Amino acid sequence: MSGPQASPEAPRPPGTIRIGTIAGSPVLVSSSWFLVAALIAVVVSPRVEQVQPGLGLGKYVVGLAFAVVLYLSVLLHEASHAFMARHYGFPVSTITLHFLGGVTAIEAEAEKPRQEFWIAVVGPLTSLGVGLGALGLWFVTPDGVLRLVVEGLAGGNLLVGVLNLVPGLPLDGGRVLKSAVWKATGSMHRGTVVAAWGGRVTAFAVLLYPFVQQWLFGIEPGVVDFVLAVVIGLFLWNGASATLAHARVRRRFPHLVARRLARRTLSVPEDLPLSEAVRRAREAEAGAIVTVTGSGRPVGVVNEAALTATPEERRPWLATSTVARSVDDGLTLPVGIAGEDLVRAITSTPASEYLLLDDDGSVYGVLTTADVDRAFRDAPR
């Protein structure tokens, strides 16, 4: 791929608000963010009162302002993923901020370990950069509320940067691990599986953290500690498990090769009686029928379901074109298409039959969705 591509505008998910655009992609805020922002304001307010007594309700306003600043740095983290993805030519549909941070929806898989590494690592590096910058600024910021905000910004970003480098999916560090295993073994699937199991181990460690917190730091865990551990642990476990399931599906994709699945095809004139077209197809042992113009240009593919539904006594009186689907955009595919590209093509333009064309533009055969589904089911798991 070369150069960034424009991302198609996707429908906005329910429960989100669009606040702008970055890197050509909509920036959405989940409704859950407002709950977390209010929670941050309440948690930070005692510290604000300690630094600047007498603010009254103003301490909550300061806490809310801190939440906004903190999430702006999270947005910068996600935007760095988006810019790097677009640098490699991958479309980015949305950037969403939610209660656990943010997510950048990249609409394609990396094709090389190097791409996977840089798209993943740029986020934590951005957070660490912001954290170190805020830390440096802290030393020259006067005492007061502003210094408190800078302090929180430094600590929050350094924590986000470090935690995101933990080697387990769905964290960025998991994608870094995936790229390393992929590079070492030559197998993207193996890299994904190793990184997903890293995510499961991380999830288990998060669930255990409240129980070892006192032993590590001498701090008695509270209800909030257990709630956060469960929420974050389940988030990591579910994300890792979904990745494993997706990896198992993707492992079958290489077995989907259009050339192997193509049905032998008979070309007939558009106005040929349907009964005669069927007779010729049986005689030629063809598995599909294509209608052509007088000049031989393919214009339609006979729909198997429509043909089956047509009574035999009516077939002599119907033109073959009456049960053929026009060869519109998306219904012609190169015969060399395979794997994930094939799945993406037939998913973007759903149909029961597709016309396969050779490199010179001639008809090679017909590919049916039923044959692709059967090959997928029969592929080794």
C-alpha cells in the first residue's frame, strides 16, 4: 500500500457523541466517559481542597477540568495510532474515548511485523512523551491548582504509557509482542496467539492485584480496588479471548482460494431459452452458466436459486437472462483473489455468485458463496 486512504464515514455507534475529526476520522466520546469524568472530579476534589482551600464547589470544577485535560492526552495517544496507520495506508474509521481510555478503529490488518510494531508502539511512546514533558513542566509551575493538574497529567500519562506496554492483547504492548513473535517465526497467527495468551495472563494478574496490594505496598485494599480489578480484568480477558477466536477464524482464510473453488462455466447468449442453456450445461458438465452479448461480453450470471425455483415446463419459454443476475460492480473478481482479500470482497458486496475473470479479462469461471462457505467449514482448524 502507498499513501493514506480516505476512510468511509461509518454510522455513529449508539451512545456516542461526535466532537470533531482527527487524521480524517471522526472522534467520538462514549456516554460512559461523562460518568468517569464525574468520578474523577469527586476523587480529585479532596486533593484540590488541600492545595487550594475555600474553593467550595469550585473544587469539583477543577476536578472536571483535570478529567478533560487527562482525556485530551488520551486522545493524543489514540491520534498517534491513527496517524501511523494512515501513514501505512490503512483507513481509520473512528477514534473513540470511553471509560477505560480510548480505541482507534483501524479497518485493516498490518501486512508486515514492522507495520504492526510502529502502529502499536507509537501510542505508549506518545503517552510517555507527554508524561515526561508534564514532569519537566511541574518543576517550573508555581504551587497551586495548576501545578496539581500538571502533576496529575504527568503521573497519569506515565502510568498509561507503562501499562500499555504490558505484553498482552488487547493492550498496545500485546501488539508489540505479536510483531516480535511474527518477525521471529514468520507466522502472524502464532504472534497473535502468543500475545492473546499474554493478555489472559495479564487479566489474571489484575484480578489478583488487590489481594497482593497490601503485601507489596502495605495498603489495605478497598471496595473500589476490587471493583476496578474486576472491570479491568474482565476487559482484558474478553479482549484477549475475542482475539484468540478471531485468530482461529483467520487461520482458515489461506484455504479460501478462488481459483480452486471456481466452477466450470458455460457461456450462452442472453436470449437462449433457459431449458436449452440447462441442457448444454449438463452436457458440458458445467457448474455455472454465464450470459453473454452477441460480441461475447459477459453480462450476467445465472442465479442457482432462481433457476431451481423455475418449473421445468416454463423453462423453454423463458430467456436465460430472466434468471441471471447482472454483473454489476463488485460481482466480478480476479481469479487470483484468495484468503482475507476474498472474504473482504464478498462481504462488502454480498451475492450468491461472482464472475471470476482471468488476467486478460476473459471469463475463468464462477465462484459461489455456498462453495466458499463449504470450503471455510472444511478447512483445518
